[in-house]
Amino acid sequence: MTRLDHREPVPAPLRGAIVALGNFDGFHLGHQAVVGAAVEQARNEGRPCIVATFDPHPMRHFHPDTPPFRLTTLDQREELFCASGADAMLVFHFDGDLAGVTAEDFVSALMCDHIGAAGIVTGEDFSFGKGRSGNAAMLATLSASHGFSTRAVPPVALGGAPVSSSRIRDALQAGDCETATALMTRPYAVRSTVQHGDKRGRTIGYPTANLSMGAYLRPRFGIYAVTGRVLPTGQVLKGAANIGIRPTFDPPVELLEPFFFDFSGDLYDQEIEIAFHHFLRPEAKFDSLEDLTKQMDKDCEEARAILA
């Protein structure tokens, strides 16, 4: 898949594309419906399909102090868009300049002149342009004078409510991995590079991989049944992970620490992706390392059973 930057020219073979336009963070069922409609239209018309996304998220620009909330990185989105059949991902780098572009200029200057879009597919609730003044109805109105087609895909409902990124975030912050998985059609997954830590886990028989959460949403702190995918090799590992501040140890440090069953290799400096399958229990402070180890034995036994 080709990754495009909205500040650079679009290659000639990708001009005239059908563009799926949205944030697509989490790439849930609703997002999949929008991209699926764009891919289908592009194939029917013999055109390429581009998925356009925004990074950083506009919320980060307007409210920089907002706690981390991202569900997917650009790399993860690119892989998901590719698997959906799109030919390219176009990244709108959201900054003050882009925030000041009116809805009309966003369509005429960027979508039409710069990208050469032949069609634009969005969700019915998508908004864009300065002050979020643009919407699906405006796109339909502007399409007549600019010569592109439009389609607004209605929301997808699951469990009696519309699927949304905010609903996924709420589920994860409640420790409800199963709902998040259903809404995204895959488990919530954090991708990070293994760093050196204090190696305390080795002393109690549970060596862990230390990972920073970066800009990702923090799910409920506690212990989870997880799988890990080692990106350089594709190896998949099963395990249990703690996410939190490790209250038994001082000083408190926020980390994601997976322990992988039956694994003894070296993961330092390798990028791995941790998928959250089931919340086991909240984070807790133990009076002794012996008490902690006994609980970890129980956690791993339960995680093994869940992942079997």
C-alpha cells in the first residue's frame, strides 16, 4: 500500500480515485462500512481507492491536554486499510494551517484540485473544515459544481446502539475487552518497542517485556489475558499482562508488562503488538513478593484457560 502525505503531490496513477474520508481511529464496524463502500465503488468504476485519515487527531490540536485516547497508530491503520482492499492511505497532517481551511476550500483545493478525487465516501455524521462547518450534505451540494460523486454511509448498530470510537473507549476503560472486540471485529491492540526495565520480574520467575503506552488510550488498569505478535518475525505468543503503575513497587511507573508463557527468547528493542482479550482483575498492592507471586500464578493459570 502507498502512504501519501497531503502536503505532497498525489502520483498520477492515484488521481481520479474514490476517497474514503474520515478519522477512522479504531477502524471499527462503522469505519469498515465506509471504506468497504469506497472500495466497492472504486472497483466498479475501475478506479483506485484512497483512504484519507487525520494525524494527529484534530482533538489533540484543539485540546492538547486531553489524556491519551488513540485506538490505532498510523501503521496499524495502514495495515487495516490495506486488508480492506484500498490502494493507498492519505494522511492529512492536522495542524493550525489545516484547522483554518474552510469547508469549501477543503473540498475545492484539497479534495478536487490537489487529490483529484472522482468520488468521496463518508459516514453520515462526518464533519470537516474550519469550525466543523462542513458535513455530508455540504459535500453533496458541492459535488454538482466540482464534478465528483458523494455517498454518505449510515451508522452501523450493534447491541442496540451505534458503533463509535467513543463507545470502544468507554468499554476499554471499563475493562470490557469483549465489547471492544465486537465493535472493532478484533481485539484492542497496542504496538510498542520492548525497552529495558528494572528486571524485577526475573527475580520472581516472571520476566516481562516492558512497553510504553505512548499515545494509546489506557484501558482499565489491571491484569489481562493477552496475545503478543512479534512484528519482525510474526511469532504469536500467549500470556498475561499488567497495565498500570505497579503499586507493589516504588517508585510508581506506568507500564504495559506482558509475561509470555513458555517463552525464553530475547525481545529487547523488538516491536511487538499486544492484543487485549480479557480483563482478569484490577491492579493491587501486595504486602510481600510471595503474595504477589502466588497471585501471578493464579492469573497465569486463568489466562491460559481463557486463551486455550
